[in-house]
Amino acid sequence: MIKRKKTRTVDVAGVKIGSSAAVVIQSMTKVPTTDVARCVRQIEQLAQAGCGLVRLAVPTRVDTAAFAKIVQKVEIPLVADIHFSAERAIEAIEAGAAKIRLNPGNIKNRGDILRIIDAAKMHKVAIRIGVNEASIRDLRKADVVSGRRVALMLKEMKGYVRLFEKRGFHQIVLSAKSSDAVRTIEINRRISETFDYPVHLGLTHAGLPEDACVPSAVTLGALLAEGIGDTIRVSAAGDPVIETRIARQILISLGLYPAPKLQLIVCPTCARTEIDIAGLARKVKKAVSGIDKSVRIAVMGCIVNGPGEAADADLAVCAAKNKAFIYSKGKKIATVAESEIVPMLMKLLK
């Protein structure tokens, strides 16, 4: 079991963020906020995929007006993504945002930041303080060589947290992101050591989904395994439902999210394999996709690992040349031709 770092708990319209609650998956809509119907559909898809919070960009007054309409049409709490404008932040808060994501470094006037804090405090809205490596004002080329980027990010975060605390505001979630995996891990370790506020994790600009999944899993997985992280987002270009699925898989792998009812264990294959295991596994996966049962199925390709996995699975296929041995609860119950493997499994499941 992973022991999570103890943090405060922040309430975001009923969604608890902090070590006393489950890690929350977040994502972001990727259609124009002004297109209310498409936004609502995407938010509903994200909620169904496992998101606890969804963020929307509100760069203009027209966007915050649309945001107010969207809030009324969905059940999941919404986060407004704010850059550069205190007016947009205050409009989003008044429109019903449960939380705003704020990069104070992009708002030049200190008085404007205080106005945002006061509005959030009045409306009981949480704020995620975001520090992105790319937006650090004092960043110089030499800092890449000297490794000072992490120190500069931490320095900025300390300044912002002091500002919020002096204003009597503590409904804070902290986030520091980089497109570099190692620096993201290091800065979040430092933040976790320094503060007791919940931490949002993400590897920013991670790439296309097929390129983003491994570095995101390495980065977020390393931190989560150390007990760091209370919300996560996988930042991948394209369909946000895909990034939500990746985030969910990361959490499942660490025991931080309920595993799916139906688990498919598949042999990696080697020269001993005498059947197309990958093809067979895909057929099995497709066949059982609509079954709502808690069941573990193993599809194995040889005698080495087959019996052991069969003993650990509810149902197992130990395949040989043109045939397979079918196991139920570790007991061999049938030998079938290759063409009968999937029908036999379906018969047993039903």
C-alpha cells in the first residue's frame, strides 16, 4: 500500500482534494468554450471516463458568459483556466466556477491578484496556484546548465503562497509543471517537502497520446509511488477522454483507483508460442467487453507460465498448436480446437 503524504483537504464543490481523499483525475475540454453544446457533451464524456473535475479555458468575456451556461448544464464541478486577466477570473468565479487555475506570474499587477483572492474567498471557490517552468520571469539560459530551474520555480511558489496566506486564503492546491520529466519530479518533491497543501501533478506538453503515455506514467507514477500527488492530469494532444484513460491506468497500476471488474492477463509470447496470442487476446477482449462481472481471464501461450496464471485466474486459456486447454479456478476442464476457444469462454462466463 502506498502511504500518501499528509496534506490539508480542499473542498471543490463537494469533491475533496487532499491525502484524506482519493486521488482525483482531471482533464480539460478541447473545443471552444463558446460552443456550449459541444462542451457539455465533452464534459459528460470525461465524467463518464473517470474525471472528478474538468477545466475549461476562458480567455474572453464571451467565454466566461458561455462558462456560466455550461455550469448550469453539468453535474461535475468545473475549473476555469485563467491567464493574464483578473477580470476573466472574477467573471468565472461569479459564473459558478468551483475552482480556478491561476498562474499568478501571468498577472502583472499585484492588486489584481488580491482582487481574485478576495472574490474566491467571498464565493468559497478554491484556487490552484500554477507555476509553469516556461513562464518563470527570471529564467535564463544559464539556469538550464546550472540546474537552477527547480529552485526558481520553488522560489516563485513560496512567494505566491505567502501572498495568499497573508490574505487569509487557504483553499489552495499547488501545481508546478515542466515538459521535462526529471525536473517535474524534483520540483514536486520540493513542493511536497515545503508545504502541506494538496498537490496537482502533470507533465505538461507531453505530446500525442502515443508519445505522452510513457513519460507521463514515469513522471506521475514516480511521484504517486512516493505518496506525492492528490490530483492528476495527463496532458496529451487530442481527445481528452484518451488522456483520462491513461491517467486512470496509472492510478490502477498503483492501487490508487478501483481496478476494472474484468481483467485480462496476456502472455507476452516468445519462441515457444505456437498460436497467435495477441490476436487471440484481442478476440477475447472484444467478446467479453460487454460483460459486467468481476472476473480475471488469462490468455497464455505455453507451458512455462500457463499453469501458474491458470491457477490465479477465474478462467484461463493455455494455448498450444491449433488447440487450447481451458481452466476454471485453476482446474483443467476442457481441451478445445482453436476455433472454439472464444465460444467456450463465453459459454463459461454466461
